[in-house]
Amino acid sequence: MSDQAKQTIWIFGDQLNPDISSLQGQTPGDCRILMVESLQKLKSRNWHAQRQHVVVSAMMHFAEELREKGFEVDYQLATSFKKGLERHCQNNAVTEVSAMEPSSWKFRKFLEKNGIRIIPNNQFICSYSEFAEWSKSRKQLRLEDFYRWQRKRLTVLMSDGDPAGGRWNFDSDNREPPPKDGRSWPSPAKFPLDPTDELILSRLSDGWGKYPEGIWPVTRAQALVRLREFIDTGLPQFGTYEDAMLASEWKLSHSCLSSSLNLGLLHPSEVLAAAEKAYNEGAAPLNSVEGFIRQILGWREYIWGLYWLWMPDYAESNFFSADQDVPPVFLGTAETSMSCVSSAMNHLREYGYAHHIVRLMIFGNLALTAGINPQAMTKWMTASFVDSSEWVMVPNVVGMALYADGGSMSTKPYASGGAYINRMSDSCRTCSFNPKKRIGEDACPFTTLYWDFLDRNRDQLSSNHRLAIQFGNLDRLNDIDQIRERAIDVRERLAIGNL
């Protein structure tokens, strides 16, 4: 029993930075630190091994860093967060428990219920209250409007009040298919696993995927190395091919900083500053820098704001009443002849990662057109990706990928046939399915399901003006009955793991 009465600061596994708001102004003599590793949380999903490892390892390393600074850290291995809190309070003279606001709506409610003093979260550039205020004057929320507002108010990538280069958006320069020259792509240095990592690996719960080999930073020092590495070797060629997919290359020039940002090891402001500095010094072209800044200052902050604006009901949205289970091929219990899905799963199994187009146009697109339940898909994505968090996955899966919100986030569903995948990847070259065919045994499942999806959901979608051309093309098809039959077969085979 610790007799000295102090306040407790509870730090969660995605707040692993000495500059978090709950630690500001605190000294070792002022407070104790509580950190809880919850067995209930670890057992709640079939987590990818690298997802489990990066969170627990980062927590334990941060606890050690705080101890080295003189803080008293109570690192609880507990059956649940509540049990860890109770045991801490039983074993210590606690005057008050405070915490920086968590990233989960449900966990915030848990803290409120248990009398925890909540301090505003400072891990984002735009707080969700600022986002809510911005949204009040908008008839429709659009990423582009928010992104430009962010750029202006923070003077990021601006020149005398105008966007650098005279344009806000360089997306048109950043949609090239993968190059065919066999070029090499930046390869991240691996961080050696230390005794803490080895201890964690010995006691992780059963999961899936390859065990970690030092790809994902677990300390702030490692995250800063990865940031510098990306700025020097990845950012210069990032933009042009940011939407491309290659079967033999798991990340191309993407930054792989998302896990570090989402754990708190990096703050978005320092990432943005590093990218803008590279542009100003001529070390990276504007299309790459703008595209990357759009991801961090635009999309990431937009998703954070939407999550808090629309929760909790938003998570249960199911516009199409989709009711299919996550297919066995996504669960790693079946193989598939679809080359694009197979390579995406290989990368996910190997690294716990796939970049945004793979997530949206392979995993999300297949789930959307096959009718996978959005809540089941969200749970799977959350458990499978090394950079996952509820605030990340709910809007991205429910809204962006599966259109389960009926268009609150996107003006049309991101459904696509095999033509898009054929253009933006090299998978179709070796696939037994033909992306140009919609019926027949060798018809690409994406192409079949795309037309069937439009046909199946005509009542919900036909009034959408952005789909007028697509429905016009659908009405001209003379093989819709065969498409429907083929789609039933595809969906049944996908469900049993035989596609």
C-alpha cells in the first residue's frame, strides 16, 4: 500500500507521448501514473499479432520512459480496465483520478460513469468541438471544404494567402497506375526486438498473422526515425503512385506512420511540419507533399471530427440492410483464386497493413458489393490492422467503404468492377478471372458483383444523380438475368471460402 496521497493520471494505450494534456505541468512528486493492460480487451477480438504487440509494447516502453523520469508508474495487468482501476485505488492513497479524453465514445462514457476527471484531448490539430462548430454552418459536410479551412487557418502549404502552387488539390497528378519498370521502393529499417518485446510475445493471446519483426515503432524515438526515413526516401515519390497497388510490394512509398500517430508516439503537427519543410527546401515535389498533407491535415482530422459528431448511433448504420458474415478468405481460413484479394491478404497477414486504396477498393469494395454486414466488417478491420482504432474504422468502414450511412460521408458508393483494379494494380495479369467479363465461370467476381449491386439496390440508389450514367448503362445490359445468377453463385462461394 502506497501511503502518500496523490492524484492519479490514467494513461491509455493510444496516449503514449510526454506532451499529452493530462501530463502537462505535472512532476513526479505531483502524481502517480496508472496504465492498465486489459485481458478482456486482448480477448475481445481475434487481433492480428502485430496489432497486439505494437500496443502492448508501446505501453510498456512508455511506462519505462516515465519511470526513468522519476514518475511512479502502476502498470496493471488486469482482467478488465475496471478491475485495474479498482486494484490501483485499493493499493494507493488516491485523491483523484484524471485522464486525457480517450478516443473511444464508449470508453469516455466508462470514465464518466466511474468518476474520472476528463481533460480535453490534444492529440489532434482540430478538436472535435472545433469541428462541430465548423460544421454548423454547412448544409453538407465535404472533406474539401474542411481541408481548405484547415490549410487557411493554420497557414499550411500557403503562400501570401493562396495555396502553394496556385492549386488546393493535386489529386489529378496522384492517380497513376503502378509503373512497369520494376523499380525498387523504400524499404523501412527494422527495429531490433528488445527483452520487453520478447516478454510480450511470450504472453500474447492467440491471434493471427505473422509475429512482429520490428517494422512498427514502439517508442517515440523509433517513430521519429521512421518519420525521418519517410521524409528522406518515401515522400519524394509518394504522390504520383499513392493509389497504385502491386502484388509484390506491400507499401510502395506510403509513410507507414499511421500506427505511430494513432498511438500518440507522433503528433500530426510535427509530421506536417516535416513534410512542408521538405517542400520548402526542394526535397520533395508539391504533388507528393500536398497529397500527404491532405491525408494528415484533411482526411485524418475529418474522420476524427465526424466520429465524435455522429456517434453513437452512427456505428450501427446499415443502409442496405447487409447481413452477410465476413468471408473466410478475410479471416485467413480460406484461400481464393482472386489474385488481388489474395495479394492483399498476403500483405495483411505479413504486416498487419494495407494502404488506403487496398482497404477501400479491395477489402471494402468486395464487402460492399457482396453485402457484408457493416458492423461485422468494422470489427474485422479493427482487429486486423496494426493502426486501427474505433474512431478510425467506424467512419472509414461504415461511411466511406460500405456506404452504410446512406451517403452522410460520401456522395456515392465506392463500388467498382474489375476494370478499376485492372488499371490500378498488376493483379489481373496473373488472375484466372477476366476483369472485362461479368458472366461465365471466368468472369471477375468484382465485375459481376458490381452490376448486381446496382441492380439489387436500385430502389435506394437510382435517385442519386452521381449514378445516373451507371444506371443508364445497367439498363442497357441484355444479360442481367445471367448476372444475377452468377452473382448468387459468387456470393455463395465467397461465403463458404470456395471462390
